[in-house]
Amino acid sequence: MHVKGRTLADLLGTQDQNMETNLTTTAEGAKKEEDPTSLTRIRMSTDPNSTITEFLTKCEDYQLFQLTKFYWDRLEQAIEEVVDGVSSLLTYERIFSEQEHRKVTEFMEKGNRIDRSKLLLNLVMEKGSRAQKAMWESFVKMCHGIPKLEKILKEIQELGSDRFDYMNVAQGLSEVPSHLKDVQKKHKETLWKQTDTLRVNTILIKEKVKIFQLIDRYAELTIISNVRDRTLVEHELLARGRDHEEWRKTHLRKELEKIRTDQLFQSSFSWRKSKSGSSAVVSGVPGIGKTTMVQKIIYDWATEKIYPRFQFVFSFKFRDLNNINCRINLRNLILDQYPYFGNVLRELWKTPERLLFIFDSLDEFKDRIDFADNRRNTEPQFMCTDPECWCEVSDIVYSLIQHKLLPGCSVLVTSRPTALHLLEKAEISIWAEILGFVGDERKEYFNKFFEDHMVAAAVFKHLEENEILYTMCYNPTYCWILGLSLGPFFTQRDRKQQQVPKTITQLYSYYIYNILKNHSPEIESPRDVFLKLGEMAFTGVSERKIVFRNEDLIKYNLQPSQFLSGFLMELLESDDSVQSVVYTFTHLTIQEFVAALTQFLTPDPGEIHKLLNEAHSKEDGRFEVFLRFVAGLSSPQSARPLQEFLGPFLYQTTCRVIDWVKEMVEGQIGNTESKAGKINLLNILHYLFESQNKALAQAIVGSVETLTFRELQLTLIDCTVLSHIIGFCDTIKCLDLDFCFISCEGLRQLGHVLHKCQELRLSYNNLEDSAVKLLSVALRNPDCRIQKLRLDRNNLTVSCAEDLASALRTNHSLTTLDLGYNKLGDSGVKRLSVALRNPGCKIQELGLYNNDLTASCAKDLASTLSTNQSLVFLIMKNNELRDSGMKILSAALRNPDCKIQKLDLEKNSLTDSCTKDLASALGTNKSLLFLNLKSNSFTDQSVPTLCHFILTCKCMEQIELEGNWFSPNGKRHLKSLQKSRSGLSVTV
């Protein structure tokens, strides 16, 4: 049995191969007479984590139970990858029966990771303390290379003798003094009333806001216990969502843990250990649900679902704190919002560890809090160490986060990624990030968004079928836009299904259409209003400005109205002691769309070509989405619904935009030598995709022969766009996606066009076995033109061999197949060899290097060499054929039907014992031109034999022998053979 590349014997800390055999067969029900105490002795004596092992030995039964229950949720995630290994160990120790072990492994075969983790933990808990101890001991042995498991064990070790006290504190209910119970009850009732309902914006006039019960509408978000990139340059449409699902599969399952809101103050997620309290930061892009998450936390605390350790929770929005323009103290800050605390606050100060302060949306705070400013620690005017002390609001927030004010209290701060740099020097214990919706969480949102579940199912099905729109669903705000835009198509019978939006531009076009439809009676000339609004929006995009003031509205001759409120939200802001209203678009992408739309409404297109060039030349990405919208609005399908209310788009502008897109693609299509060139081309192809202009695409890319994005990380949306573009190409001579990390899901988007490529480079893409099924479909396509296919470094195993073999049996175009640096093993090669012996197989070059191959596959390879008339180049380096395997291959090389010209056997543990077989074979071989025997174990003993077959094999042109164990004299002797025949190269 193998677990993550390690044998069971490795996991037990022994190199004894007999032990591995015994353990494996025991897990399968054989050799039950083995003494399990010997296993325990081996494990204990070689255990590097002796402190934990000693702790487990001394644990009482109830403590083991408490330990397992406390870490249950985290263990479900941590052991996903090693459930089969743990189950095998427990079966060996007779904790599990064979039937129970099979039940666990059946879950593994179905691919349901979390469910099999739960099953194993439940089985262990049912069996009592002996089973629990054995399970934890197996964790100690198997934790290496399993980051989540290592983290749990490290925490247990670091907590030392305090570990059970910590668990009790984390789970326990704090007793509220009797004289504070009334005010706590009042506080919870107040917070419950404030958070019980959720306000959701609509596009309707009469019902601009709908009110829902929070628990009916709230959809769970995925939060991870880390911030992936604190210096992220934020752009909401592109950030996170494009590669979101694949990122989760490759990282969330491994090193990053999902974290629930009630775990935000557990020490196991802490970066800094502090006795003076914890400060947690939760980051997330706009619209991801930070404020709603805070509302849910407060609601859950008020209804006694979470955080029993906190007696009081105080929540503040930085947006509200902006209204305070004078010095204030923490006492008055609380009383301004919660006046019923009166004189009891001094009692609260006595136990700060029972207090939680929440500050929402740091990025909206008008004052900069500089945690790197040492003056805050030395100059009295910046110091705030007393809740009764009068100071600036920023000083209070700073002092709470840094534990200088009420040390021991806990603080939660939420922020956009763009403001995280302000907290780099802060005393932050826990960094977390909201990933948004993943998997079924997306479906749950739409089920709650639509009252009619049939409509919800229809909308979600459409999204699943459209990768561009589906990847937006990680963000609740995008889901809201999608719901508002797509809903009418599935609720109104007069809408035609073929008109349902497929691109981002089409989606936003129908979003604006629905606003116009609901507001059209109240406005005489929506086109004029849009022109003015669009000018302001474009200026904002140009200047990276998202907040607009009354003077901005006056400048563009705009009046606040019901119609305008469909696009702009009003926010209260205080400036110089005067409270004023500011405006922001409901989302940055709405601002960008309105800015793009205006270009088609202006009566004079003017220098639109120049404007687009200047926007495209900006390297900071501020115009990237704007330009996609401009290109998209040149499409009749995007323009048509808007023209119903805004009038016809200017024909000259549409023509000039199409010409500009054509010019951009033609100018960049061959300029992909640099990374910047590849990124530029990819962006331009996105413009072409948004335009949905088939005639334009056919004219521009129809004759394109090479597309290379090597070493540029592509997302699912990128792959969808590429698939669309390649669909218009007549023949692609080379599609180079090496090192693009597209994974199986990315390949799925390209699936229906892969057969058009003559050379397909897919190295280093983490494709895994499931992707080979997709490739096999392309290879079996009667119109398949693939001649060269590179699949090296893709985590392929024996499981994909049958699919590949099936494709090779019917394919007649493939001549080069590179499968190097995978894990096909002997069984995989055996299955491939059957297909390679098929008379119709045209494979000329086959790469099987670094594939865990041994002498066991040599017979199959030899049969292939003897029967395949097209195979001329076989790369077998970095395997373990050894002398026994070489003996079998040599017999094939003697066969007159063998046509092999190049044979690479570098680093195959070959020794002097196989040289006679090799010499015998090459003495009669008439085809071999090149032989690589580098980095084996040949010595001077082989020199005479090597010299003989080099001289007698008249067709040999090059033999490579570097990295063997020849003496200087032996090397000279071999090197001198070059003089014996013109054109012969011998490297030693």
C-alpha cells in the first residue's frame, strides 16, 4: 500500500521491505498471526515526535475523547489525503475489521474525501479510547508532508501542560456576574434586533430594498486561515474568481485550512502568540461578504450560538467612525451606540479578556492608522492606554489592536486587500481571507435568491454551462447581479432562451436594461442622463476614483433621482465637522460598464481610436475591464436591449471599435516572446471574445498557426476564451501551454478544439488522470491532426493508461508522445504497450523517462520494439530497469524487425553485468544511431566489451557514457574510438 508516495513500511519508520509486505497483506486480511506489539515498539522507538507520543501514552480515556472532539472539524480536513493509510494501520492493529476497512476505502474510490474522513473518525470514536490512542499515534507517524496534520500536532506540543485548560477555555461558557446580567440581556436583544434582518437592493422603483430574515437569506462563505497575497493589486472582476475553483482544489485541500467564524480566535490559527489578547483580520475583495459576515457573527453571538467566552461584543463601522471629528474616549464611543451601559462600563474594563471589539471595513476609514509609527509608543498625544482617556478615534483603534488599551481583549478587523498594508506592522494574531462561495455554496445562494426553486435551478444550470459567468459566482455581489440579470429570462415567457447572456458584457447589458425598464416612466431622456453619468464614470476610471461628491454631480449636471439611485449608492460621510452625502456606483464594474457605454452614445465619436490606444497602454490594469466592455458593446446582442431605451448606438463608433480590435489582434498575434507580450495578447483575445463577432474573428485568426502562452498562468476564463478563438483557426501548427497550470478543468474548456492542433504542448499543467479522458476524445476524433503531444510532469498514473491506450489504438496522426516525469509504473506501460503494438499505431518517438519503471515492464517494451515498425526513439532515462531489464531489451534489439534509432537509458542502475547482452544485441542491430548510457554504474571491466560493440555496430553515430565509474585510462580508451570511424561521437 502506498500513501502519498510512501509505503506503509516508511510510515512505520522502518526500511525493512519484508515488514512492508507483511503490513500490506495484513490490511487485506492475511497473516493475522503477526504480533501487533512489534509494530508499536517500532513506531515508538523511531518516533521523532517523542513529546507527543509520551503525552498520548499518559492520556486518560476522557482526555483522549476530549482531544478528538476538540479537533474533530480540523481533523476532517487534515486527514483527507491519508485516510486509507490510517485505516490500514488501524486494521493491522485489529482496531478495524476487514469489512470496516473496505467501507473506508470504498469512499476513497468514490472520491468523497470529507465523507471518508468523517466515517473514519466516527468509527474510531465508537470503538473507545484504545482506538483513539492508536489513531493519534498513526497521525504522529504520518504527519510529515501533511501540513494541516503537522500544524495540529505542533499546537498540541506547544500548549504543553496547558493544552486541556486551553480547550476548556475555548469551549467553555464564561459566567456573567449577576449585576451585569440585565445589561447583557438588553445588549443581546438590541444586537439581535439590529442584525435579525438583511436588506437587499433591487432594481425596482416601488421596492428599492427588500427585507429578509438573515437566517433565511445568509449563505455560508468559505474563509481560509491565511491571506494569500497581502500586496494584491485589487480588481474585483478579475481578482480571485477566475481561478478560484481550481485554486481551492490544489491549495485548500493541502496547506490552507478552512476556518469557521467561531474559530477566528483559536490559537491554532495564530501567527503571533500573545498573552495580552488576540487581534484577527479578515480580508476580502469588495462584495465578497465581509459586512454581512460581521452581521452574522453579531447575530450568532446575540442568539448564543458562538463565542460563549465573550460576555460583551461591541461592533463599529469605520464608515460611521468617520463622522466623529473630535477627541473622544472608548467609554463615550460605546455609549454613543449603546447608551444603556450607563455606569457599568467600569466593571467591564476589569475583565477585558471577556470583551470582543469588531471594526468593519478599515479601507473606508478616512484617517490613516500607521502601525509603523514609533511616535505612538513614545509621545503622550498618541498614546491611549485608558478607556476613559480622551484621544483621536484612530488612536483608540490602534491601541485596541496593539493591546495597549484593555490588554487581554479581542479585536476583529475586516478590510479590502488594498488596505492590508496598513496592518503589516500591527500585532495581528490571526490573518484570514474570505474566498467567497465555492462548490455547492454557489448553488445555495441562488436557491435562497429566487423564491421559485425551478427558476433557481434553471439559472444555476445556465451558469454552470457558461464558464465565464460561472467563475463570477464566487462573489455574493456578482451573484446578486447575475440573479437580477438572468432571472427575467427564466420567469418571463416572452424572452427567448437563445438571448440569455453568455459574455460579461451581455450580462451587464441586461442588468442595465432591467434598471431602464423599471425606471423608464420617470425620466424623459435616459440617453442624456447616461451621457452625463458616463462622463463622470469614465473620469473616475481614469483617475481610479470610486467616490463622488455633490460637486461632481453638479459638474456633470446630474440631479439625485430615483433613476440615478439605480446606479449610485448614497453614503454618509463627515468632513470638517459637516456631515455630507457622497456617492459610489453599486460596484466598480458597473462604473466601468457605464463608462464604456457612453462611448457609443456620444454624438461625436471624435478620437475614439486614440482613447482606446491610450487606455490599452496603461499597464496598471485600470482600463482592462473597461476595454472588454467597449469591445463587447460593439456586439449587436449586447447593444440591442439597451437601444430599446437609449436609442441607436453611433454606427461610426461601433465600426471604429471593431477596427481597433482587429488592429490590436493583428499587431500582437506574433509578438509573444516576452511574458508582457503574452499577457497583452491574452487581454486582446478577451476583447475579441467579448465582441462575439464571428466574421471578425475568422478574418483575424483564421490563418494563425502558432499560439504560445508558455509559463503564463492561465485561468478557466482564459481557457474558455482560447477555446473560442481556436475554434476560428483553420489549423494550429503549435499550441504551447507548457507551465500554464491549466489543470483538468482548464483543459475541459479547450476540449472541443484540441484535435485541430498539430503540436500540443501541455507539460507541467497538473492535469492528472481525469484530463487524459478529455485528450483521448480528441485523439479518437476522425479529424484529429495532433502529431506531437507533450504530457510530461502532469501527475499521471496507471489509472489513465487504459484511456490513453484506447485512443492510441484508433488514432493515426500521433507520432510523438512525451509522458515523462509521471507515475505510470510498470502496469501503465504494460497497457500502453498493447496499443503500441497495434499495426495502425504511428508513434515514432515515445518518452517514458522518470516513470517509476522497473525490469517488470521490460518484456512489454521488448515486445513493442520487436513489432512496432514506426517507433524509432525511446526515452527511458531515470528509471530502474537494472541489468535484468536490459537483458530482456537486448533480445528485442537483436530482432531484425526492430527499427529503433535512438535509445536513452541514462540513469537506470545498469552495471557491468549487462554489457555482454548489450554487445550481443548491437553486434547485429542495423538501425541504432544513438545510445545514451550516462549516469549508470559501468566500470573499466566493461570497457573492452563497450569498445567491441561500438566498433562492430557500424550504424552507431553517437554514444554517451558520462557519469559512469570509468578510470581516467578507461575514459581515454573509449574516447579514442572516435578516431576509428568518421562521424562517430563518444562522450565519456
